[in-house]
Amino acid sequence: MKKFLIVGLGNIGPKYENTRHNIGFKIVDHLAHTEALTWETVKLGDITTYKKKGRTFILLKPSTYMNLSGKAVKYWLEKEKIPQENLLVVTDDLNLPFGTLRIKTKGSDGGHNGLKDIQNVLQTTKYNRFRFGISDAFSKGRQVDYVLGEWTEEEKAKLQERLDKSIEVIPAFGLAGINNTMNTFNGK
């Protein structure tokens, strides 16, 4: 059985629950809720398992806080003996318009501290990432407040549909492969 590690990035605790920076948590939570999966608190995070067509998707929400996500990613890749090419990191992206999806096989951290830590710990920029656009609608010097801020009413109205589309990416990644998933979802 082929295994995949799907890591939703976010910060733990109710203070961060509905912030833009926690969209990684929100996407894996939405998949878990849709499939009636139960989260279990384990070493370095919360985990649940989703099975589809002979594939096992281990969903992980690291409890290390965003900026130290690499430790949890590395631990679970090694513990579950999952090859790095079967890793998908789900995160927010300021450089994409709200709700835009972009899947990539490598790249820079784009100033994202969670991705920066994963790259440092894994010693590579070659790992799959699924970026969800949160836009850059903030004034100069207000980036931290913006990413740690909650969704606007307009964004909230569109979020459900975007979450529904986003959770299609995860099984596609395991079943159709990264290239087909990029072709199907990028820019959607």
C-alpha cells in the first residue's frame, strides 16, 4: 500500500484557529470532517489516516508551531517510512490572490517561515507543496498582522467553496501523481 504524508501548516490554539496563516490546518481539517475521520494527538502533532483506492494518506497538523514545522515533518516521514516525494505540505501564500491554488514540486520558501524550517530540516527545496492564496491586501509593515488576522466577511463567504476544491487536491496527489495534480488544479 502506497503511503503519503499530507502536512497542513498552522499554529495550535484557539487564538490562531481562524487566521489566514492556519489555512493548512483548515484544509486537512475539512478533509477529515468530510470523510468522518478522527484526529489523535501524538508525538509532535495531531494525526489521522485517510484511505482511498489502495492509498494511505497520513494527515498531520504539527503541534510545533508554524516556524518549527520541519521537526514534525521529518519525524513522521521517518517513522512511517514515507519517501520524500510522497510528502505534500499545505500552506498559505501571500503572493497568490485569495483562494487561488498552486501545487509545486520545489521552490523557495517565499519568505514563509514554516517552509523555511522544513527546508532547513530536510536539507532540500525539492518537496511538494500545495499553496493556498491568501492575497497581499495589507499595508506596508502590516504583514504579520495580516497573516495572523482572521478572514474578512467577503473571504468567509467564498471560503467553503475554496475548501471543497482544495480537498480534491489531496487524493489527486496520491492517485494521479504530482504532475497531473498540478495540471488539474494550478490556478483554479
